[in-house]
Amino acid sequence: MIEAQLFYDILSEKGTGFFTGVPDSLLKSFCAYITDHAGYNSHIIAVNEGAALALASGYHIASGKIPLVYMQNSGIGNAINPLLSLADADVYRIPMLLLIGWRGEPGVKDEPQHLKQGKVTLSLLEAMGIPYFILSQNEGEFRQQIDQCFASIKEKNTPHALVIRKDTFAPYTLVKKEADEGELTREAAIEEVIRASDPEEIYFSTTGMASRELYEIRERLGQGHGRDFLTVGSMGHASQIALGAALQKPNQPITVLDGDGALLMHMGALAAIGNRKPEHFRHIILNNGAHDSVGGQPTLGLKIDIPSIARACGYRESCTVKSAEELRAVLGQKRHGPVLIEIRVRKGARKDLGRPASSPQENKKVLMGILND
């Protein structure tokens, strides 16, 4: 395994002093080390991968230096536009190092949302004309790979990628963590919502821990899973999936269980919901100010006024709650949607948290049967 400090020091010696991206579980040790050790203006956790490419481009234009952009391979989709229409050799020729976590690597067990992306990761880079190395864990070999990366970047003034396999980086635990602002865990907050809901409510939950916790809560309460859409991938899009359904079923109560990182990734979704104003639509933001499932690196979730943004986008009602008592009071009020409830929750999740037993296709089929009955 590669020590995060060693990797960081080698990059610093090469002149890379600006880091930006969206955290990934395979990169969490390196991302945590950057968070703890890079200067305030030398590291920006971007709202999405495309924004990270733009930030890196601006840094290079102003400094002439080579930035690093990190992402999970699922984020390549968000990055394709600026990679091809901004950084590419046929456009502005922006040099940068890409650090890409290889979820769903063929032959390595992973979750269903990562399998297709894992199969096509290398071919996507090839199709875009981006040279890459699969980073070796051997120090002599990875030092040589980094030398070759920087030689290529400087020669061509274009991006070069390092693809990171599982367990490439040695464990490093984030030190800089913001204090919790809520009383409830995320799982406890979701359970409060479920217990107070109409039995006919349909749920669309965001990718990551929230969907896994919703599934286990249903199991614990002896309830079925047929009224839940567990968005296992597509970070930031759960609310738009829900909106698409709500517009077809205007009398159906619908709740979105969203995260602060997911909300920030595609915040324009609030404007679409606020403009269409689905009457029975409830948008719950479980805000712990962290990318919880990929290492706990901070988001901007606790630094912005989400309810005010929602109201400005056209939501009829919005509020923030920090305790079980406040949440129960809000959940007991009659809904006149779209409504946004921001729940400030604690970071972290149970160590023994399971995963859904049903496949995404099975989940979709059952829900469609209920919605079209």
C-alpha cells in the first residue's frame, strides 16, 4: 500500500500544490490527508466533478502550474464535458493530473451501480484520448509512473490520469472534522420520518447510506420495500427521479430522502421542483456536512442556508430542524408542497449496516407495479 503522505510529498516535489475533486471511497485516505494538510486555498472539495475540472483550469490559467483533480470513476460522466470542451488539446490545452478511483473493476466484487462504470472506465479514457497508468503499489514503479505522467503533461499540456485500484492507499483517518449540529443520527431521523408518514407514501432515497438505512428500517419495522426507490447510483439525481414520477402521479404523496452532498452536486434541481410545484412533494435533506460514505470529508452543507435557497427557487414551505422534538412537530403539520425539511444530523453510520437484498431491477419492477395499479 502507498502511504498518503508519501504520495502527497512526491506530488508536491513535482510542483502540484492545488487539489480539487469529489471524494471517493478508494481515495479516502489520500483525500483525508489533503484535507488535513493542504492550505485553505490549495484544496477545494468541489460540488461535482465538472466543477472540479473548471476550478483546476482556472488555477492553471492563473498560476501556470499543474493541478490535481480526484474523483470516483462514476464522476467521469460529470467530467466529460469540461475534459473535452475545455481541457482537451483541440481547445485550451489545460494540463492536469487526474486521480480516478476504479470502482467496479472487472473481477473485483462491488455494488451493482459500479459494475458497468468499472467495465468501461479505461475505454472511456481511451476514447477521450487521455493517457493513463493503473497506479502500482510498488514504490519504484509508481515513482516511475508519476515521472512519466508529469513528463507527458508538460510535453502535451493536456490531462493525464492515474487509475486507482481498491486498497492502493494505506489507511489514513481524517483529523479535521466539523462538529455535529444535530441531535439525531441519520438513521434515527429517517425512522422518525417513516413512522410519521402516510402508509401510501412513496420514497425516493439518495445513493449511499440513506438508502441502506431506509431498507433496514423497513426490515426492522416489518414493512415491505415496494414503496421505496433506492437510488443506488446517480448521485444528486434522486429528487429529479422523484419529480418525474410526481408529475405523472399528482395525487400521490412522495418524499425524497436526500443528502447535503447530493443536493449540492446538482442544486439546480431545486429550481425545477420549485417551478413545477408538485402539491404532494416533500424533500428531506439529511445534512451532516460531510461526504459520509466515502471518508467523511466536509461538504458546504452546513455553510449555506438551504431552506432560503429552496424558498427562492419556489418551494412553498421550508425549514431546518435539529432535534427529534422539532422534527416530529414539523412532520405533524399538513403538507402543501413542495416542502423542504432540512434535518441537521450527526455524522457516521452503524458499522453493521447491511445492504439491500433485492436487485435494482427488482426494486424498480415492484414500485412500478404499485404506481400503476
